[in-house]
Amino acid sequence: MTTLARRHDFVFFFDVSNGNPNGDPDAGNLPRLDPETNQGLVTDVSLKRKIRNFVELAKGDEARFRIYVSEGAILNDKHREAYKAVRAGDPKAETDKKLNPKGDAEAAALTAFMCDNFFDVRTFGAVMSTGINCGQVRGPVQLAFARSVEPILPLEISITRMAATNAEEKSKREEGSDGDERTDNRTMGRKYVVPYGLYRVHGFVSAKLAERTGFSAADLELLLEALKNLFEHDRSAARGEMAARRLIVFRHASALGNAPAHTLFERVTAGRVAGDEVVPIGDARLDNLPPARAFTDYRIAVDTAGLPEGVEILDLL
């Protein structure tokens, strides 16, 4: 296992067509929006869930690549595994409903077990103090919220169900004498879609925090592979068509980094295609362009001139 020795920062673009990339349960599952700009939002939690799902599909129960926050999981059962390993032969580790580490050395051993066995713990970190206490881990990989590069306008689509749930409902439908009455007996629904949106998210990988959790160079490769394939195994009727479009990684020569992340991110820009010209986002001329409906309506540019010493660009997608 090769320790991650360099800091990495990355910009990731993905898009959605006729789908809901991240519904807000507090707003009837409306696509998340910044109310002041109408730009679409996708939470970091949503993206991390998709990364976890990809790793779980790709690695299964392979050693070191299990997923801690998995669907239907009982987290305390996974904490207990750590105690059973660290306190081998202690019957209390098998049965007690509350367990706490006995000193700093045992606390370090418990968190080390969790990091060694669960990919998402050593990647994103975790709070593992729920009854059976395995402490807290600050992960080396952090994601910001994704934000659409332009405002979006979600559409509300009405849907109907043609089948009946039971014989009584079917009978009522058959007794209907006109179209309106038959429609009233159908189950109506709503779904929200974004006709098209291109989203941008920033990510950060700290080599110094990776030293603490055991996040390795191989783990980074798996993370980047997950980003490139994030939506290939996450299809659903609600999400429409989603695709990873660009992944630009800034690799530093040192663990602490050779330039501030925000100055590197400013080198990556998206603009709208207008004939032979690319119009910058925010330019007043965008008002005269039709709404974007495909990735080909955009151009993403990376300024490679005068890169800070010790920083290289990896254009992975």
C-alpha cells in the first residue's frame, strides 16, 4: 500500500437531462435550488452516496473496501466488530450495548480498525460515537455542494397510473360514464424534472489527513474511477439521464500543496457556445441565446499558462 504523498484538488462537471439530480424532501422533492440565483444545487452527501454505491458494486466485500454507511446497515454492529478485534476474548465486547475505549491507545486502535476495513471511513471520515463508541475520524476527501453553471427552471410533470390497486377501484373506473369521472378514479402524481443542467463541484484531497486514516494512492485512483463512472450504475426514472462530463485534477508536488485551491479552480471556466464564439457565463449576451439543452452547448476551458511551480494538471475526462 503506497501512502498518498501529494495533495490533490479537482473540478468535476456532470449534467442532467429531463431528470431530478437531487430532490429536496422539505420542498415536495423539488430539485434543490439557490433561491437567490435559481442555480441548481446537489449536496455533497448525495454525491458521496453515489461514490459509496460504486465502490460497493466494484469491490463487494473485498478486504479494506467495505462500506460503513450502507443501506439498511446497523452502524453499532460495525463498531462492535472493532471491539471484538481489539478486545479479543472479552465477552463484554460481544454483548454490552454500550462500549467506550479504555484509554487513548485503545481509542486509536479502534479507529484504526474502522479506517483499515471501511473505505468510506478512511476517505470521508465518520462520527462513530453512537452507543458503541469508536470515536471520530476526519476524512482527507471533502466535496463541496455542486452548483449548476447557469440558472435552471424545473418543470412539474403530471403523471397517471392506468392500473387499479384493487377490484373496487377497477369497478369504479368501469362504471364511469365519461372521461372526467374515469380520470378522477386514477391515481395522480407529480414529478419534477430539470430539462437540462450542467453542474460543477469542487473536491479536495489532503495528503496530511490521508496519513492519519491510511487513505492511499490506490484509494485515490478508486475515488477518481468512481467519479468518472458515478452515474453509470445509478440510473432511475427520477434522475433522467445523468453523465460525468469533465474531471480536471490539480496534483501538487508536496503534501501541503503548492498553491491555494481557489486560484487553481479559477483556471477552469465554462462558457456558452454561440456560433464560432464562446460567451462567458454571466455575460449579458447570454440573454439572447436559447436555453442550453445539451453538453455541446457549453465549452469548458482550462488555463494551463503560468501554472504555479509544483502543480500539474491531469485532465481525466
